[in-house]
Amino acid sequence: MRKSVVAIVGRPNVGKSTIFNRLVGERISIVEDIPGVTRDRIYSQAEWLNNSFNLIDTGGIEIGDEPLLVQMRQQAEVAIDEADVIIFIVNAKEGITAADEEVAKLLFKSNKPIVLAVNKVDNPEMRDEIYEYYSLGFGEPFPISGAHGLGLGDLLDEVVKHFPQVVQQEMDEETIYFSLIGRPNVGKSSLVNALLNEDRVIVSDIEGTTRDAIDTHLTRDGQEYVIIDTAGMRKRGKVYETTEKYSVLRALKAIERSDVVLVLIDAETGIREQDKKIAGYAHDAGRGIVIVVNKWDTVETDEKAMKEYEDKIRAHFQFLDYAPVVFLSAKTKKRLHTLLPMVQVASENHTKRISTNVLNDVIMDAIAMNPTPTVKGKRLKVLYATQVAVKPPSFVVFVNEPELMHFSYQRFLENKIRDAFGFVGTPIKIFARKRS
Ligand code: GDP
Ligand code: GDP
């Protein structure tokens, strides 16, 4: 099910990042008196009452050294394209400026629900001053103080009223939901188009209420797949689409609803720091992962080159040692047919269950081979293990003292589980719990 998305828009220094942090509940981005200061995170989950939604701080998308008005326009575009509800923030201490009016005009035309917040209303006496903001045309302005956490409840009450009626998406257990993520220009949209035109692929329908939420259903060899957010990968020729922060935002949005994530790498330009960052999000989210080296037509294509490239990937993406690597060209369609079968393997492993008996045979054999460590004269005792979840497969190991389970021993057990059961294409999780 897709979560509602709320975007915060407003001039520099009105308090967007302060409010983002308040609503997200941790101080994760840097707030300073310098306008346009770099923010770490611009997309995060937030909760209000029984609503869990995603929040975007559009101020964190740095679009280069454009003049203020151009930047503002682009931020408004991001919000209009990505969000279900937009919080438009103005500054009570400065009144309505020309830039505010410009943004208001754009937002007005969008037909998206807009909630107007007047920030920096730090004390009740200032509440009388908010009436001038009715003139922006968004109805009742909500006085808030991001710095002091005032008025945010009333603001959020209004925001959630505008959430779209939840269309319960049938998440069919048999269907594999996957997405493609990667830097701008790695070939995401080319690869989607290539997949949809593959001989053995039957594209059944394209659904979605807005252009933005379109998923594509397809079948190949009797297996059904849904490509998440196909529309979002298609270029609309907007300036912000080439920014790094925006590509991260899109990736996070797509990962959320996926079983398996294809992490695309551009063979022509090679591995970049940004690739690792994006792959890291998919790993942290516990999704199945397939690494796809696209544009393989642009480099040497013998077996040796492939082996060398894979070694390079293994060195750069050590945390993805479980992810298979597929080399292909979206352009020439060479080796394209190898992709969906690999997605299927990753998905099967992502949902695989191991019976407790079989699991314990493997764990006990592992312990016999490499006895549990002793710390300060106390030995770790493993009583038994059991799988507690899928997507990703998660195991609880019951032990005498969880603190005695060191990272290295946990890693050893993980490797033994992988040796025995494969789990190619999926992270697995192991937790130590106390049982005496
Ligand atoms: P952004 O550029 O819109 O993201 O604005 P910031 O969140 O970085 O805030 C800009 C400045 O306004 C910082 O110095 C904040 O401490 C200050 N600020 C944010 N919210 C409030 C508020 O409610 N009251 C007051 N007085 N200052 C605030
Ligand atoms: P996106 O931004 O990740 O969606 O990337 P696009 O699909 O728009 O591709 C970016 C550019 O790379 C376009 O010019 C494509 O024609 C080109 N491209 C995509 N796949 C391949 C490929 O397999 N080989 C080559 N040589 N070029 C490709």
C-alpha cells in the first residue's frame, strides 16, 4: 500500500527544515542560520494519530546556483509532482514577499490540497498578525512555531484530512513487486522499456490514479510481476530530475513498496559513491537485491571482463555480497533475458522459510565445527534457533547471554545458514535472544 506523501515548500529560512525535523521526530538535518545549508535527509517517515506518511523537505533539493525565484519554482514543482498534500510555509516575521506570491501562484494552479502554515509565531500575542495571510488564497492560515513545537498538531489535523482515500492495493502473494533504482542516466527507463518489449513478456495492464503512481503488470513464463513506479522513471524533462537528492528521494519511494530492488550501475561511467548510497538504502530496507550492470555494450564483453567487473563490484559493495550481478544492455537487449529469472530467484529466497528442525541441524553442525566463543570465562551457549519472519528471512537464536554473541560469531552463523540454504539475492537477519 502506498503511503501518503506530504511536501513542505517555502522560501529559504522560513523554517522548513526545523519543521521537517520536528515532524520526523529526530534531529537529522542541519539547521543553521545560513540559507540553503546542506541537509542530510529530505525524505522521511512521520506519524500523526493513526496516519503514517512520508514527508519531503523540498528545501533540501539543491538545484544549483539558480536565482531564488527559479529555485522556488522548482521546489514547488517537486512538491506538486511528488506529494498528495503540500504544506506551504511563510514567515510571520517577514510578511508576504514577492517570492511567496510567486510560489502561491504555482501551487494554486496545481489542484493539490495546500495547507498554509505561518511559522515563527512564537507567542500567542502574534496570532492576530496572521490574518494578512488569508490573501494568499489558501483559506485559514495555521499559526505555528517550528522552533517551539507550537500549533503543529492543528496543522497536521488539517493535513491528514486531505489524504487520499486509501485504495487498498491487493498485494498478491504470488506476484513479485520490483523497482529499478540508480543514479540519473544509468538507464532505468531504457531498461523498463526494454523489459516491456521483450518477446516473452506479456504486459497486462497499467494502473494508477495519477500519472505519478503508475505500476506496470507483466507476466513472463507464468510468473506475474509488477514494476513499481514505472511512470516515475520516465523523464519529464525537468531540471530537478538530474539532481542527486531527487534521485535518492525517488529511490526511497520505490524501495518502500518493492519485494526486490534492481540496483542499476552504468558500465560506461563505472561505480560511483552515489551508487553505494542508493544500494545501501535497499539493503537497509531488507529488500531482495539484484545488481544490474547496464550499458554492457559499451565495454569489453568477454567472460574475463565480466569476472573482473564482478570483482570490482564485490570490492565496492561488500555489504551486498549476497546480491547476484547481471550484465546486460538495455540498448541492444543483449543478455536481457537473464534478468527476470534472477529477480524470481531473489524473490523466492526473500520469502523462503526454513523449518526449525533443518535449521537447527545446520546451526548445531556449525557450532561443532567452530565452538562458541568464551568471554571473560563465560561461554556462549546456543540453545536453538528458529525463523521468525520472511521478507527478509529473519532468525532468532536463543542463547544464554545475548552479549556473548559477537558480531564475528553471528557473521559465522549467517555464513553457515547461507552455505546450507543459499539465500542468493536477499539479506538475512539474525537476532540473539536470551533464554535460560
Ligand atoms: P529553511 O531554510 O526554510 O529550512 O529554514 P530553517 O529550518 O533552516 O530555519 C531558518 C532559521 O529560522 C533558523 O535559524 C531556525 O532556528 C529559525 N526558526 C525556525 N523555526 C522557527 C520558529 O518557529 N521561530 C523562530 N523564532 N525561529 C525559527
Ligand atoms: P535513467 O535516467 O536512469 O532513466 O536513464 P535513461 O534510460 O534515460 O538512459 C540514459 C541514457 O543512457 C540514454 O541516452 C540512453 O539511450 C542510454 N542508455 C540506456 N541504456 C543503455 C545501454 O544499455 N547501452 C548504451 N550504450 N546506452 C544506454
